[in-house]
Amino acid sequence: QVQLEESGGGLVQAGGSLRLSCAASGNIFTFDAMAWYRQAPGKQRELVAKITGHGDIDIADSVKGRFTISKGNAKNTVFLQMNNLQPEDTARYYCNLRVWPAAIYWGSGTQVTVSS
């Protein structure tokens, strides 16, 4: 019933930028938090950035200063602005949604590949 649609992934050279978008649809009125995770082959999925419904933001140390997360103008949307991308950022990026009281949803992911 609840769906997350991600877009914006692609192939870029080191130093380039991408903006990932996530739009949630379904029976959603408000959200507790929306976040971006990433997973590279052979590695665990890790939190990249999170924003709460109140606007509190958490950014992973590995991308702090380069990535930012923000809410979109449309309801239940979020963006991940990725600047100065590096090869180590290569991964599949997943949108995550947490809805009151405790439901969690995942998108199917969008691939980000950064070449040196």
C-alpha cells in the first residue's frame, strides 16, 4: 500500500554531483523520519543521512560536508544532495520511511557509481 519511488542515481566522475529523490505514496499523512541508506557489494547497509518530521538532521561522518538531506516541497518527499562524490561512495542507495507509530518501508534503491 505504501510505496517509495527513488530516482536520481547514475554514473559520475569523482568530484561530480547527483541529487537523489524519494517520493512516498499511499496512506501516509505525516512521517517520523525519512532517510537514505547505502549498501555496497559485500558490505552492510549503512545510514547516510536522516531527517525527522521536525527537521532534525543526522549525517554520517563519512559524507558530512559533502551530502545534505532535505525535505521536498511535495508531501512525504526527501532529497539527498551529493556533492564532491568519490569512488568510495559507489553503492546502491535506498530510501527509508518511518511512519507513526512504528511502520518502516524501503524503496528498491537507485545505483550510484562514481568513477575515478
